[in-house]
Amino acid sequence: MYDRVRDSYDRVAERYAEEIGGELAGKPLDRALLRCFAELVGSVDDSSNAAADLGCGPGHIASYLATLGLPTTGIDISPGMIEIGRRRYPDVPFRLGSLLALPATDGELAGAIAFYSIINLAPADRPEAFTEMYRVIRPGGWLLVAFHTNLAGHEPGEIMHADQWWGEEVDLDFHYIDADDVMKEMSAAGFAIMARTDREPFAGVEHESRRCYLLARR
């Protein structure tokens, strides 16, 4: 079922990079959380404090983490996104892969982020994705997850389907997710939830949904 996700993101990759690749400039809270994450991962007691951006898209967040001094590999299911990332950020390494089968060895990473990538997973597949994240993050490492919870006037758990995006034909389901469900799934995978941040959307900057950020430790 994720072939359609890969193909859809391939179709919109160029436009996605143009429209969303500069999003962090208008998201001060996201930048603050990423700086916190970089500091925590940098303090992991290990000689290699590498991190990964899981579902990295065109690589702009992986590049931002690299500017903070945190070597970060971008991982994405879409070859189109990976191609754009390599072109835009030649100093950032990229790997092609799925959240359900991450291209990383056991304990390879001191930390990982998953910003809005779990929203394309079927709910039944999220526990497997968190188990994979637990596998590739070493003990003492960190995970920062961000996702949409709901639109104003709507409840978590709803699905927004898109068959057109920027004039391209796509077949994508975007899941609005109850934060309590994600916390339970992450805990079941073995992570300790260390902090939760909820926020309203920044008007005119992003999709007008409420968001949640969960910081966890392996």
C-alpha cells in the first residue's frame, strides 16, 4: 500500500521542496525543539553521535540539524525527494528507505526525528514503525516525533484524503492522530516519554492544524 505514497511524493517532490523547503524560517518553536534535540543527542555518551531524519522529504530539516553541528542522515521512501535533497544539500547523506524497514543497523543512531512522517502510516503500522525506531537508536539516544492531531472543529483520528496536490494526481491519506495513542505506542516500543508539546498552527505559514511534539529517550 505504500507504493502509492512513494509514487505520490515523487510526483510532487519538486513543488514540495519549493513550497515547504523553507518552512523552518516561520516556525520558531520547531527550531527551538530541534536545537534542544541536537543538544541532547550531542551529549549522548558515545564517540559517534549521528542522527537521522526519518521521512526527510527534500532534506531541509536534516540540513538544519547539520548546521547545529549534529551530523544527520536523511531517510525517505521517495526517490524523487532523495534526489532533490542530494542536489540541494550535497553535504547531507541520504538513504532510501521506509519507516517500516529503516536502512540502518541496530543501535547505529544516537537520535532520530520523525517530523510529520507517521501521518502517512496506517494506524495499524505505527507500532511497527516505532519498534524500528527503537531498533536503530542506541540506548540513551533520543527520538523527537511531530504530527498533526486535528483541525479546529474536528476530532483526532480523522483522515484527510488527497487525490490532487499542486495540480498533480496523488493518492495519499493524511492521518490526524490522538497524541495519547502515539504516546502509548512509543512506550510499548520501549521509549520513555520525556516531554510533550502541543501547539496551534502559525497562521499563513502552514497547514492550519493543531500539532503535537513528543520527545522520548531510548
